[in-house]
Amino acid sequence: MFDIHDVRNFVARPLKPWIFIFFVIIVQFSGGLYLAAASDMVGTTGLMQEDILMAGYASLIGLAINFAVMFRIKFRFSTYSQLLVCAAVLIISLIICSVTDSVAVLVATCLIAGFFRMQATFACNSTIQLWLTPTRDMSVFFCYVYLIVESVIQLSGIAAIYSAFHLDWELMHLIMIGSLALMILLIQILLRPVKPHLFIPLLGIDWLGAFLWAGFMLAFTYVCVYGNYYDWYDSPEICIASLIGFACLAINLVRAGYLRHPYISWPAMTNRNVVRASVIYLIFFTLLGTEHVIEHSYAASILGFDETNLIDLNWYVFAGILAGCAFTYLTFSRKKWGYLPMTIIGFAFLAAYLGWFYFYIDVNLEKQQLALPLFMRGFASVTISIVFLTSIIQSGLPFMVFPQALVVNGFTGAVMGATLGPAIIGELLKHTMAKNLTMLTDGLPSLSLLGSAQAQALIISCKEIYGLLLIPALLFLLLLLGKAATRLTTH
């Protein structure tokens, strides 16, 4: 029977893996900052919406940066030590995020919190990997990983909003501080320090490279988040951020050419599977950027949803995630469907999501009518993520290079996926809205009709953008179908 030597002997063997799943859930809920409660934070801290988004995305950057060293840390420290330190750091991060009104402190804290949150998650998941899949089938393992991670993203938003609704936004931080304190207590009682079987000291790590890659990602995120606020390159702030980002990227690329052990090497960046996954992520998550821009504006401004009704929409996405993980497990993991059919399915659901909004978006939709498109969005997102992360695992990269590829995957999939698409679509919505509002208000007989005209302009603009995004989604889907048809005829 599967056993975990890090857990003390008085704990029954069947219960041991569930302890680590419990720890993973606590850690994943402890994000440092909860973007769902951003509007409540804006009202009480004096921070802008962009400041809170920047801090939230900094947590994703910390997560991505950790990938390159997570194995080294695992082979240097015991699981007991890793979890204790990570839980303590996350408690401190939650306290800082709940009291500070400094953007720099908030961003730095979330960056660190993201790093340690990822390390704690990896420490737990790697411990129970053989319990989940004795054959080390990574497609099975990633179904579990994305089931936990993506589900918690939706559920933490729901929990944060309802906590703020019943008391204030700091309540969620207090709950998670208490949960992490409980986790520390359970670690002390249930776990014991066991030295790694393969001890590797933390020597030869390119920490300067890690700092520069984090600088590049932060600069990229800054441009995407603050671009509209500062009017893009008409402002010195965006110009300086872009220069810093390009400088960090250029230095890292040069250093990767001559350093023996760069933080991210050229083989990791140029591997065929890594490049393919990055391109798919850029296309897919850019088209899916409506999630962060149009859906919220439409539901709040047109349908009149308050915060609790808005966050209730997460339940539909959550259902899509559960179904997507189950479907991917049964087809991709168990029946070994190929990458091409799984990609076709993911993009088909994406196109269906965009098409539904294009044809059905209206001023009189009920909340329940949004269930289908949001379900499809959750299904498509988790399917594509599992499939292409698995492709990177199967890229044939050496063990020491493979974690570096995960940094690239984390950046393109999580950071760029969360920031680039919304930036492009937000700018497109602004110009489309201005154009349509000008057309509708030209010769308007009464200012009392202005509000109605604005609502109509927003509906038309949203429909127009969904239509524009649907075109490349369908073209890419047709390209994939053509490739599948060619394979069938040749075989």
C-alpha cells in the first residue's frame, strides 16, 4: 500500500495523501490578494483598480518564476521544512496585503507570496504523485492539478465577495490566516522532517537571471495593466516600463548564450513543444480576454448585477472546469486521444462561447441564461491548459532544463494570458464604444435619452467585439480541422 514517510506512523495510511490535498487547498486559497474583492479594496485603501490588478498578477509572476527552482528546493529541504516556511511566509503576506496602501509593497509582497505558494503546492503534489498515478502518467496528474488550482480560483472569488458582503474584504484574509495557522499546527503534529533521498545544495542557481526575468514579466504586466490609464506610449511611465522590460529580456537572452547554467536556457525557450504551447496560449487566451473586460462591464452596466450576482457566475465556470477535467481525464489521459483532437475540442468550445455571446447578448438576459457560455469557457480553458502542459512534459528536454520550460509556460499561459488579452480587448472596447456612442447620439433630441443611448452603444460594441474575435477563432478551428483531415487521408 502507498505510504508517505513524511507523515507520522500513528496516521492511517489511507488518510495520509488527503492531508496533503487539504494543505494544497489551504495554500491555493491563500493568494495574498483577492482580485474579486478589488472594488471593495479600492473603496477603503485609496488604491486604484489597476494597482490591485498589478499586485494580483505579480502573484502569478512569482508562481511562474518558482518553476525553475522548485525541484532544487525540494531536493534541498524536507517537505516538513518547506511547508512550515511557506505557510509562515503566506501568513505574513496576507497580513501585509490587508494593511498596506503602498503599491510597491503590495506588488513585492504578492510576488513573494506567489513564489512560496507555488513551492508549497509543489511540495504537497509531488509527495502524493505516485498515489495519484503509480505509472507517473503526467496527463492524469495535471488533470488533478488543474482541478484543484482552477477550481480554487473560482471558489476563492466567491468566498472573498461573500466575506466582503457580510463584513468587509479583510475578513477573507483573517479566515486564511487562521487556516494557515491551523496548517502549521497540523504540520507540527502530523508530519516529521525527513531528509530528501537526493540531497542537492542550492549552488549554481542564476539568481540574477531570476531577478531579471521577474523584472521583464513585471514590466510587461505593468504596460498591459496601466496602458489604458496612462494613454499608452503618450506617457513616460509606459515608455520607461517598456524600456526596462526590453532591457531585462535582452540581458537574459545574451546571458543565456554564455552562462553554463542560466535561469532559462536557449534549449528551453526554443524547444518545439514549448514554442507550440506558447503560440497556442497566446492565441487562445487573447481570444478569451473578454472574460476580464466585456463580461464584467456587460453584467454590471447592462444587466445591473451587483457584486454577489456577478460572483455567482463563477459557479457556471466552476462547473465547466469540473466537466473539462473529467472529460480530459477520460479521453486524453485514459483513452490517449492525441493533441490535435483535444486542441480542436478546446477551440470548438472557445468558438461556441464567443458565438453564443455574439448572437444572444441582449439587455434582457437572465442570469441563468449565462450558464451555457460560461460553462463552455471554463471547459475550454482547462482542457487546453492540461493538454499543452502535458506536451511540455513530453518534450524530451533534459531533467535540469525541463523546469525552465515550465517558467516559459507559466509566463505565456498565466501571466500573458491574464494581461495581454484584456489589454487588447479593453482598448478595442474603448474605441468601439466611442464610435458607436457618437453614431447613436448624433442629433439626439434630448439629453434624457443619453443613458439609454450609452447602454445601447455598449451592447452594440460588445456584440461587435465578440464577432471580431469569433472570426480568428473559427479560422484557427478550420485550420486545425484541415490538419486533422489531412492526417486522416494520408493514413
